[in-house]
Amino acid sequence: MPNRLIFQGTTTYLSEHWYAKIISPLVEVKKLLQAIYQFLLHLIWSEFIYGKQLENEIESLVAFLVFYLLSLLGYYLRDYIQIILIIFFLIWYLDCWFAKYQYFQKKYKIDIFIYEIDLSKIICCLSLPHTQTQSIFASFSPQEVSYIAIEKSPLLGGAFQEVLDEVWQIEVYLFNGKHFVIDENLIVNESLLTAKKLANYFIVDIIFTHSKGNNSYVEQELKSRTFANIINQNSVGVKCQKKSKKIHIYTQWRWSNTWNFLKMLFEKAGFLLFIIIMSGFMIKLGGLLDNIISVIRGKDDIIYLSSPLVWLIPNWHWRNILELVLVLGIFIYQGWQLSRVKHIYITQHYLKFFVDNRMIDKIKTSEIEASLVIINNNYEILIIGKNKVVNITNFQQEKLAQLFLLYLNEAIDELQQKLPKSLDEKLQDER
């Protein structure tokens, strides 16, 4: 029997809803359309921009054949295509809503337990929802633990497996390469506090996965040469202003950011725009294919060829307008989020983080232990304190986040060196 419980955490277990099998054909159609969309993006970026050709020509041929078949089907259902798209969107939205509701229910959580058997053996157990039985899924000695990792991961759910949220997962990494997820939180500060308890127990470091910087928390060190190269590129859009008692670091939107901005928006809203435009294009292409098939069968029919660019113009209808307004709304919102100015104001007393004119968070300058940049699906900076973490998100480019981190580290070092020994007592009195 286990001697001592040293940790208890939870992870998410999202089961399939009863309707998952019913809408599975729609899920497969969406996967197919996304595959075609990704194929076309790869074709455009690789061949026309980078001068590279697609490696697998057979896959390319199959994708085009499937695209032609869907175009033919769209032509036959052309009178109902708008209604089909609206119904499809409603089903997709409700599936995401149910999945998010499921995520916040305690009955869909897996309980994780870590027990100390003796000084040479640790076991990890899990308990599935609706059960009291614990099953062992890992066993190792404390000396086998290499480090405790914190990773930001997307949480997928629903029949369509959409990204519902992003969670900070805590993992135990062993020297042999094995690793186990033992806890997850929506807030990075909670994950860090938990990770510190485990790191103290196993006497190992904490490492943020996909992180860069110059401290023990990072996975990859950023060398001074890298920073020097970034500083020479004045178009990245980060400025630093120094006064006698305050340092101000902030982002600036540059014309050079526009191209990366457009690529990012296409990644987030491009598939929806692709569906709207291509629904009309596929109907017209399907009509042409239907005419060709009729001629091949011997029917006396006329094949009318018009410019394919005309096919990309949707038929103006209130449903088309509603769809386009929806897509434009997504573009405008995403652009607004990315273009908002991030401000850091640092004094000997506090570091304050603003977005535009709104203060988001603050931390005592004397309590800052480290800062790092995370290079994952998004670029963000973490400022780690003794008992809290300030999270700066929505950086457009990696080099922009790295330069922001450089100025931030210099400012923190400069102001912490000026801290008097009795500053902690003064700040405590002020609070």
C-alpha cells in the first residue's frame, strides 16, 4: 500500500456526446475541406512564393479529384447551398458550446495521484470519472526525474475537435525520455506554484517548454549575439525610453508588420473565408463539369467558358452578405487585438503592464525572479515573480517578442541593482 500522498492533480477527459456519430459525416466533410484548403495554401506559398514544388504529386492529384467531385455535388445542390452552410455552422457552434460546457464540469476530470512508496520508489495513479478505483500508470525512482515541465497546450473537444481553450500542463520528465502529464490549469501562475512544490520535492529544475531566455526556467538559451542581430533590425517595432526613475518599453506598429499580420489572419479566419468564396466558385465549376459530362454522353449542349476570376465573386444575396460581414468582423477583431500597443512601465517599486491605456497586471520589482519568451503557436512573455506571473501575449513575431524581452531584462537588472536593502520593509508598510 502507498505510504504517503505527495501530490494530487487533475486533467481533462472529454468524452464523445451521443450525437457525435450522427454528425460524423459532417465532421469528415469539414476535415476534407480543411485538407483541400491546407493543400491550396501549401501550393501557393511553396511554389509561387518560395519557388518549391510539391513533393507528392499523387496526393496533389487526389486532392484535385476530390475537389472536382465536391464541386459537382455543390452544383447539384446549388439551390440549397446557403441553407446547408448555415445549418452546418449552427451544428459546429453547438458542438463547440457543448464541449466547453463539458470541460467545466467536474465529472469530466481525471484525478492524478503521486505516492511515495519508499525512498527509492514513486508511483503515479489515475482515477477516471465516475470511478473510485486508482490505476497505476507510471513507476520510477526520485533519482530518475530530470525536471518538471510546464507546457501551454491546446485543449481539443467536441466532435469537430476544435480548440476550446489553452491550458498550462505540468509534466514530470525522466532521464530516459518518458514524461507524464499530472496536472493542468487555465492560469499559468497556478501551474507554476504547483510545479515549484514538485521541483522542491524531487530537487530538480522547472522548465517551460518551447521557452527561450537566460535563466534556469528556459529550454533554450538566448545568446547576446542573437539579441545584437535583432537590435540591428530597426523595423521590428519595439521602443525603450529611459528616465531617471522610470523605464518605458512599448510596441509600435510598422508597415513591415502588415505582411505577417495578413498571414496570421489567414491562418485564423482564412478557412471560413475560403468556404464562403469557394462555395460559389465550386458551384460554377460544378456546372462546367456537368456540361462537359453531358457532351461526353452525346447530348447536344453548349460549353460556356468564362474567366475563373468571375467565379470567385459570390452571388449577392442577404445570406452571402451576412457571411461576409461575419468574416470581416473576425478580421477586424483579430487586427485590433494584434495592433494594440503593449506598455511596460518599470520603477524601483513596481512593474506595470498596460494594453493601450488599460492596466492589465503589476508585480513588485523586487520580487521578479526571471523573464522568458515562449515560442509556441503564439509568442508571449512571462515575467516570473515569487508568488505570481505576469503574462504578456499577442506578439506578432518571434523577433519582436525577443527584443521586447531584451529591453525588459535590461530594465529589470538596472532597477533591481538600485534597490536599497530596506526596500522590502518600506513596500510592506505601504501595502
